[in-house]
Amino acid sequence: MLNIALPKGRLGQKVYAALEAIGKGCGDIFGESRKLIFENADAGVRYFLVKPSDVAIYVELGAADIGVVGKDILLENDPDVYELADLGIGKCKMAVAAKCGYREDMSRPVRIATKFTKIAKDYFDAKNRECEIIKLYGSIELAPILDISDVIVDIVETGTTLKENNLEVIEDIVPISARLIANKTSHKFKLAEIEGIADNLNKG
Ligand code: PRP
């Protein structure tokens, strides 16, 4: 039995559709039900529906053998797992953004609002730019508008959220997409099953 942690939401639905297409379906797991565990014993798979930011924890701790997670979460949390494949979906980027026309004041540390404190710190440290990080949990775009930060470090997909709030990207940090990850022990003992799924998802 292969245990798979799927992120709730659009990304998980796409990945599940690809797994269903190769005979690993378990019925309507993204339907109305509030169930969190779905099993298809004949196909040898069990799915856990988890919050996207928790996928890597289930995989690292071995509750799930494999999972699908955004590269942003891997960079931010640095879990001890194998990254097996770039699934080429859920594409977006991590970027620095600010109010349109923003000019940086180099005489003081730059104030950064973000959910991704490690990614932000690593990026500004690499540039030798002193910074102060303000950790937020959502609606990050409000921070520079209300002047609690100079810039934000956040995910940009279509750019609509920035545009509608009169913000713009000032620097790209890294491209992001969904990755297939595996627990290190599972990868050793369930290699054929895991590689089979990785190959099929890669083809899709
Ligand atoms: C993410 C991100 C941006 C938005 C970017 O937010 O934090 O706010 O999506 O997408 P866009 O470029 O297509 O507009 P999310 O929907 O995850 O909400 P939250 O950050 O407020 O939790």
C-alpha cells in the first residue's frame, strides 16, 4: 500500500486527476465529503487530504510515502525528504514587490512583510542587504500599502493581486512549481511503486 499526501485545493485536484488516469483513483475524493482518508486496496493506494503547507511534514515523518508540494514550501521549511520530480504544474514565482514607484532607502534596513521568512532572509542575506522581517499569514499586499513594510516577498501567479493593489514586482527571486517528494525510507523499500508513479506523473 502506497500512502500519498495530496494537498487540498486546485493543485491536489490536478495531481489526483493524473493518478486517476493511471488507475490509482479512489472515487470522488474532492467531492462534498469531509472525509480525509481514501483508500483503493485493489490499486494499492491510500490518499490523505492535507493542508498544502503540511504535505512535507507528513512525508518527512513517514505517515505518507510520497506527496505533492510547492517548491516554495520546500525552500521555506527545508524538510528532510527526496525531491523526485518537477511536475510542471502550479507554476508561479517568488518575488519581491513594492508600491509602484518605490525607491529604496539604502541608509536603513529594508522592512519586508512575508509568510516566507526563511526565503526572504536567505535572499537578502545573499545580497548583503540588511533587513527586518515582519511575519504575516495572508493578505501580505496590505503591508506596504499601510506602511508597516517597504516591500513584500510573496508568490506571484497572474500578477492580478499586485496590480489591483497598485504594487509591482521589483525583483524575481525564484520560479516555483509543484514537486513530487518522497520519504527517504519509503523510497528505499517501495522504490518500484514510487518510481512507477513518478514516471507516470512526469509523462503527464
Ligand atoms: C497568493 C499570494 C498572492 C496571490 C498571488 O495568495 O500570496 O496574494 O496568491 O496570485 P496572483 O498573482 O494570481 O494574484 P493566496 O491566494 O494563497 O492567499 P493569502 O496569501 O492571502 O493566504
